[in-house]
Amino acid sequence: MGSQLRIQLTEQKKEKPASDKLGFGIHFTDHMFSMEYTEGKGWHDPQIVPYAPLVLDPAAMVFHYGQAVFEGLKAYRNQNGEVRLFRPDQNFKRLNRSLARLDMPQVDEALMLEALQKLVSIEKEWIPTEESTSLYIRPFVIATEPYIGVRAAHSYKLLILLSPVGAYYASGMKPVKIYVENSFVRAVRGGTGNAKVAGNYAGSLKAQTEAHAKGYEQVLWLDAIETKYIEEVGSMNVFFKVNGEIWTPALNGSILEGITRDSTIQLLKHWGMPVIEKRISIEELLQAHQNGQLEEAFGTGTAAVISPVGEMCWNDNIMKINGGETGSLTQKIYDSITGIQYGLAEDPFGWSVKVEE
């Protein structure tokens, strides 16, 4: 792609935020990647350009019919100055699966990896150096054709934005409280639950707001048919350590195939630990808690990597897990994955990809 990629560097660089003011998804770097799709021509005009607002027709189909998919990954800088990505090939594989589900055109994964490496290299000064900070990467694709009518669009735009983010656990890892949702549902098998589709998140906001009002940070979704089986938590997949075994809901067509989820499963199996992917009913989990067998719970996702769960509430049943503290296995997984991400720990899987200058 080297000869195809056009690079236009800005002449007015932004002031970089202080390390203690980063937050998450608030600040954006000087440049972004952009590429267009036109029916009959395919994907064309890959370019790195100054970060700027988009100009879209009010009839752009993304506004009316919701063809929008996205991904999320990070770039990490270690104390040696190396910049690394974590399994970026898997993000573009999943992007293509999401695009296929919404009848949107596939992208060339090798081209996208090359473009991402170049963009991150150009913006490497934006990658914070403080412990546990990183550069969040947001690829996304939207329908841009101006047309009011229900069909797949004929034109699209793909962009990659970069955002320096602070440590998720600025004051140390703290377990979250989870509310098990009974009234609303997130996704159904055959729907879009296993794709990273913007609309999935829009549909979750009402339940999230109500959970916050009850004092809970996250929502745990049950299946849409029987509202009985555990699926995933808001922005992450979920795991439970029960009587020495690690349980996680089996992928069933309505659960997102998380990359951190897959990494966690591979890591646990590498350690020789029993990992069971199965249908887990909320009643079964409550019974395990009442029997004193629910030892740890945690979520997995790009933002937090590993998020310990200290309490769950279902139908007024309060499940306090590990005394509301982070479990030893949860901490070990977090330390191991983040060590690999920053290139500071053994990587037997070849997950960490160094960004070349």
C-alpha cells in the first residue's frame, strides 16, 4: 500500500493534554486515517490527513438506517520506548465479520494493518509514557450515500481515530458492582449481538442509566429468549471462578467474540487451568454463591483489560464476591496480559506486535 497511501501532515499541531487530564476518549491526535468506498470502484483513496470534522449529507444513510460498525484496540509504549500493538490482526478480522453482518463491504486486512502501523508511527509522540496509559485506537465504517430508502448503501467511509487515554485504574484496581438486567435485552441469536455494531450500544443505554441510578456501574445481560442465561456485561465479556473452575458463557451468536476474552482463555489453558465455555444460568450462579463456591468474577475488554467484579445483584439477591475484593487469579490475568501488551513479559503466543519507526 506504500505507493497508494497519501500522507498530508498538519502544520498546526495541537497541545497535548497533561498526563493527569487524559481521561478516556476525550482528546484526539493531530491526524486520522481515511478511506472511501464507492460501488463499482471498491475501497479507494487511503490517506492520513489532519484530524478534522466530517462533512456529510443530511440524507447520509448512516443517520437513517444505522449502518455503522467499529473496533477498539490500543497502542502501548514501554519504558524502553518501544511502541506495541496487541493482536491487531484480530480486530480487523472482527471488523470484517461485523461489516458482513450489516451487508457492508469488506476491507483488506493487510492494508489496514499497514495503514494502522503508519498512523501510529506518525502519532507516536501522542502515546503517553506513564504507567498503564496507552493510545486508544478507534477504526469505524459508516454509510455515507445520501438516500432515503431501506437497502445497503452504495458508498462508505472508513476512518481510524487515535486518542491518548489515562490508566483505567488510576488509583488501583477496584472491583465493580454489576446489576443483572431482567426487563431489557441486548441481543438475540441471529441478530447483531456478535457484531460490533453501533446500534447494539445505543440499545443498551437505558438499562445502563437505570443501573447507575441503583448504584451499579455495569449491566449484566441475560439471554433474550428466556432471560435466564448469562451473556455479557455492558462493554465486556464475563468470567466466573467456581469451585476451582473458570466458567464463561459459550459463544452462541448473540455474544461478542471478545479478543481479550479469547486471550484470557488461551492464557488460562496455557497455565493448565480448567476453562469451561457453557450456558450459565443466573440461578446456577446464585446457587454457587450460596454454596460458597463462587470464588471470583471478572470482565474482559479492551478498555479495562480485566475488570474485577465485587458484587452482583439479581432480583434483590446480593452476591458479594471474594469479600468485594480483587481475586488473586483476576490480578494474575491482568498482570500477565498487560505485561505482554507492553512487551515486558514473556509472550508465548506472539500477540505483541512492535510498531516500526
